[in-house]
Amino acid sequence: MWIFSLIIGIVYTFNMFSSAFENIALHKPSYQQQRFSGLAENLTQASNAVDGLKTNLSVWGGQCAISENYRKSVFLWINLTSILSIHHIIIYFRTENEPWDPSNHLTQRPLGFSLYVSNTTNRSEGTLCFKDTSFTQNTIPAVFNTTCPVHGQYIIYYNERLPGVTYPQDYSQFAFNNLCEVEVYGCSRPGFYGDNCSIPCLDPHCKYCDLRTGTCRGGCYPGYQGHTCELECADGFYGDECQKQCGHCINMIQCHHVTGTCSGGCEPGYKGDNCIQMCDIGTFGLHCNEICGQCQDVNDCLQTNGSCLSGCSSGYQGDLCKTSCPNGTFGLGCVNQCNSTCRGCNNINGLCDTGCYPGWMGIYCHQTCSTGYYGDNCSMDCGYCLNDETCHHINGRCLSGCGIGYHPPFCTNECYNNTYGQDCVETCGHCSDSKPCHLINGSCVNGCAPGFKGTKCVEECDMGHYGIGCLQECSSFCKTSRDCHHVTGYCKDGCKSGWQGNDCLEVYKPLDSSNNLPPTFYIVLGLFCASLLLNGLFIAYIITLRKSRDTKVYKPELSFKKKNAGQDGEAEYDSVNEGYQELGVLGISMRTYDTLQ
């Protein structure tokens, strides 16, 4: 009678506990190591253990999770999807719907099983809720129930039949999963306990409390510690169980005890809310806003201050490797000298990427211009240097002089200003129409100007010829026969008698009154007459001057006796001869005076 009362009490207690909590494993993710492959998947899969069905506990019912045969160890885990408080666990073993006693061979298979509650799928990291060490075929229940007041995320069923280990006689030879339903009862939300998990835990910072009494059973909310979770995390720590270290908060300020965030920001070299993440490669400093320099190894840029621990890469210098090599240097350590013919070389590899000075070419500007070229980028053509020699690669001058017909020093311009020949020092002859001569040999391509002959037109026409091509003959009526000007044909010494004109080809015609004389005749005649008049006036002036002087020195008394007038009315004077004689004497005296003067 007492046995019956005990069974009734157990069932009552079981039902009471079950009704107070919910099955938090129902329809949660599950996994077993290897299902039985001899049947359809839906008959043996792990999810059958959490489908809530337990009316047909046989292999054909499709309500049991069954593992492969001949296994040395087996497991099945159920993921509650978050850490929850657990009160008890119930397992329904596979019975094939047969009596559950030693006659049923399935009673051997669960013997020795273990139950773990863990926060990971690794059972060794969790809590052992139950380990069978005493069940036999006669005592193992078909429906197993165990109280397990812990909290965790994974419920792990495990069994083994390891080689070299001696197991009780009732144990099966191999390990099996024969689990038709696994029910995990507890609260679906942390921080509550009691009927229907409706009462908040007594300690506000306690994450998991006893589901019956409400007292804290460990597991504080993040940021708290202590027996009843009454303390915030110590300085430098935060989070679950205060196990996480604070990041690199600026000025070593304590991070937030719950989230770990640094309210004042991060120390140089770190970023993120919690300041535990180092600056990305290539950045450093406060807020990671600084860009690393040209470190030889970008991974060696110190995230706090940007120092390049392995030194600078080619072309850079300084602690932060942000300064280019000085002008004229390049390479690792900036010890290499740029070519002096570079306008400015690349600080990394020394290439003359900004070009060469005039006269040089190549990526390092160490080559002179190719033959025939000079100047910037060697893009200018040399002139016509003597003997086809190349010009100076920098300024383009022809060092040995110019080829015939070109003007120094660059020898690019043909001779000009009526010159030709070597260095244009020869003067052209008298070419036709004043055209230039041939720049090389001086010849007049279009012939000579009138009066000249020869290929260079420097020879005057031979005597007796003149004009274009010296084809015209001088006049034979020149005073010197056929001696005329080589250009105009004018006779040099005038014409022979009876001929006139510049070229003496006109017959001479004497002048008459009816003829109109040329203007030059009248001009000459006028000048002649004027000269006579002036000379006469001058002589009269001299005579008058002399008379005036003689009158002052000698005054003869002239007596004039007037004779009676003749019949013709003319007057006669007796003293005429006497006066004439006296004038003669005076004339002698004046000549003497002139001599003295």
C-alpha cells in the first residue's frame, strides 16, 4: 500500500513541477552525431526528440531520434538559442511500445548515459546534471526525470562504450541514441521565477535565480558581480561575470561596467565604442584619423604615433616617413644621387619622370640626343652641319661649321643678304632681276643682270659688248671704237665726228636759228653772259677806285680853250693832247703804286 502511495506522490510532484514551468526545448534546433541511415530520415532524425510527440515510441512511429549502429560514443544536443534557467529535464526512451523490463533489449542501451548543460556544444565546458552509475535493466525508467537547477543554452545527451573499458553486464555492447522526446522545463526569459515564470528575481542584477525561491544562483547581468550581483565590475573590467577587460579608454578612464564603452573616447591608436580595436592598417593616432607614412612595411606603422618600426620605404625619410627625399636624391634612405641631367628625378626609383635637361634623353637622362637631334626632349632637328656631322646635343650649334649654303651657327637658315658658300661668306654676283644666287655654288640660275656674264655673273661684258647676256655690240662710232659702258652701252669718251647721242648712233646736225637748242645750251650761255657782266662791273669798279686815288695826289690845271664853233657846230679844245699826256704819266705812277702794294 505504501508503494502505491509513493508512486502517486511522485506522479503528483512531477505534474506539479511540469505545470509550473514550460518546455523550453520544444521545437528548438537539435543535432545528433550520426543518425541511423537504414531508414528514412524522418523516422530517425534528431528533431524528432523535440517535436512534442510521444504517443508512438517505436522506430516506425517517426517520433524518436535514433543513432547509427555499432558506435563507440553518441551524443545529441538541443540548442535553447539563449542561456536560460532550467528546473528539470524529462527523457522518453524508445520502447518499441513493448513492456519496459529486462525482456526488452532496448533497456540495455541507455545505461550509463550523461546529461550536460553548457553554453557551448562542448559538454566539457558545461555542467554535469546527471550521470547514470546505478541503473540496471530492471531499474532504468522508460521516462527519466531529473532536477537540474542550472542555467545554460545547450542540453547535451551523451553515452559511450569505449574500448578497453569494462562496463556492467547489463550494458549494451555499443552506444545508442534512442530518444523519443527530451523535455527541458524552465523559464523562457531570464530574471524571473515562480509559477509561469512571472515573478522577477529578488536581486535586480541577478540574471539567473532559483526558479522556486528567487534567490540568486549566480550569473549576474553583465556589469555586476558579487554573491547577489550587488557590485559593479571592478575598474578595468566589464560585461558577463566581469570577465572582459576594458579597452584603451583615453586617459585610462574606466569603461562602462555593462557595455565596456569608453565615454570619453579612445587612446591614440584604437577605435570603436569599446576601444579594443586597433586602427586599421595604414592609419594611426587619435580616432585613427591619421594616415601612416611610407613605411617599409605598412604593418609596422605604430598605431599610436605612426612611427615606422621597420624604417621608411624608398624615397622617404623622417620618423613618420612622410617626407620625400630632398631634391636630387632618391631610393632607400635617400642616399642615391639623381642624374644631374634630370630636371627632377622620382624620389623612389630615380626615374626622370619630369623630363631631362635639353640635350639629354632616356628614363635616367644619361643618354645624349640621338644623332641629328638636340634640345628639349631631343625634339629639335640639327641644321646642315659640315660633312653631315651632328650638332651640339644641347644648343644645336654646328661645332665644325655649316655645310655649304647655310648660315652659322645653327646652320638651319640658307644664306641670305646676297651671300653663298661655306658659312655664307661669299657674295653673289649680278644675277638677273636682283635674284639671289645659288646658295651653294653662287651661280645665277636665271642668268645675269645686263652687263655681266659667267655662271656667277661677276665678269663684265668683254669690250665691245654690253647688256643682257652681253649680246649687244657697242657702237662703232664711239670715239674709241666700240668702247662703251658694259651695262648701258653708252660710249665712254663720246662720239666720233659727225655722230651724237649716248650711244653715238645719231647723225650730228648743226644748230640753226630755227632750231630749238637744248636747255643746257641756254643755261651755259646765260652763265657765260652773267660772268662777262660781273667781270665788266668789277673792272669798272677798279678803274673808278684808281681815279679817285689819283685825283688826291695830282691835280693838273686844265685849260680848255674853246674855239669857236665850226660850221658843223662842233667845239674844239686846245688842251686835249696835253691832258692825254698827263694821264699817261699818271698811269705809270699807278702801276708803280700797284707794285708797291
